[in-house]
Amino acid sequence: MENKVYDVAVIGGGIAGYTAALALKNFKKDFLWVGVTPFGEKLFKAERVKNFPSFTGNGVELAALLERQMVVEEVPFTRAKIDGVYAAGGCFMLTCGKEVFHARSVILATGVETETVESASEYLGRGVSYCAVCDGSLYKNKTIVCEVSSKNYEEEAEYLAGIAKKVYAFCKYKNAQFRAENIQTVEGSIAQIVGEGRVSGVVTKSGNKIEADGVFFLKDAAPPAVLVGGLETKEGHVKVARDMSTNLAGLFAAGDVTGRPYQYVKAAGEGLVAAYSVHKFLVHEKSFATQNLFP
């Protein structure tokens, strides 16, 4: 457990998070920029970036330029998946499995994670989880279904297999490979989670039912309302004011997580605004709800 309290924690490795971190470095703030990968997987897959001023090329080329700037400006990045954000004792506590970080303020820039199974939110805490390390121990010798978003999360599925009796894996990518003998890959996708009070299984889009005690969604980030308790959202996006503040004092959001358009230039702009807003919040050390940064 980390005893240090950062001025700001920027959650999310995409362009919104990077822009916020870059601005905070210029403000000389003590910040933690944390995410699964710097600049996000989506950028590396972009065949052509057409909306970023002065840039022509693909996502790999833009990422290379950003990485060069990141090195020159000495912007530190911590590779970790934050699975929970909690207000605690005048600051925020961020959990990453068994590891804990603390910060006086937070910028949420996790991008948008579409909910692939609409019924998932109904069973949150009653058999549905987004964190293998956090909740896996609850399923010793039980049956688990997991939806694995990419090869990056095969290790988490293997972790669950070491605890559970059986793991059924729905993989949203090709050529999935697991070492554990008790992992069975399943073709297709999950259509619905079923159960009375708690999860009892899933129904596939082809109509087959798999009985299970729990369902894990293994992906870059949980939906914002799951990640941050009490956070106000609308249609899966974080509700923000023009200064990127949320309904929780000291917590700001930027980028795709705040809604459309899902554009890099919009993400960069919001990341910058969020950094300025956090700077003012920290200077005044009071509830941001009483401030009017953009009259």
C-alpha cells in the first residue's frame, strides 16, 4: 500500500489523459498518470488520423510523435489497471488489485467502454465483476464465465482458472490461447445474464445456456459508474460541466468517457481543460462546486 498522496491522479492512457498529464507537468504538480498502455490501443489501430491539426498519417506514426514528446518532456507513466475509485478522508483512494494509490483530485480519462451485455449492471455485486484479482477468490471451486476483450487479458483468465473449477471464455479476438486445462473457449458471445437474485448462468446469442456462479468482464476499464461509486452518468457517459467537473468535488473527466464526438482533438482539448480546472481546484483547496471557472 502506497502512503504517498499525489496532487492529481490521471486515470487513462489515451490522448485525453496524456494531454492532462503534460499540462500538469507544466504546472509542476505531483501527479500520477496511470493506464493500461500509453496513448491507448485504439490509436495504434487507426489506419489514418484525419482530424488532428497539422498531422497526416496513421495512428502508429502519431503515437511515435507523442511518445517522443513524452520522453523529451519527462512525463512519467505507470502501467496499471485501476479497478476502483473511492472518496476517503478528504482525498481519493484508487485501487489496482491489492495495490492502493491516493490523490487529492482525479481526472477520469478512461475512454468509452461499451456495455456488451445490457443485463450486466443488474447483477453487479451479485455475480458480475470487472476485476479478476479483486473478486476471483470468491469463486473457489466454482464455475465462471468470462468475456475476454483482448490477448492482454488472457493472464487474468488464467488467474481465474487457478481458483475456479471451470472457466468458460468468450474471446472477442482471434487465436485465443490458454495454458490452463480447465478453460474452455466458447464460440459466439453472451446475449444475457440470468439468475434470481444472483447470477446462475448466461445465455448465448445462439440460444445456448451455460450455468455459472459468476461472470467476469476482462477489459481495459469498467463502466464509469462501476469504477467510481456515486458518479453521475447518462447513457454510459460521465456528466460534466464545461470545466470538466463532475458531481463529485475534486473529480473531473475528459475525453471519450464524457461522450461524443469520439475524436482525438476533442479528447486533447478536454484533457487540457480538466488539467486547468484541477490546478485551480488545488490552489483554492475547496469544493469545486462553489467556483465558476468559465463565467
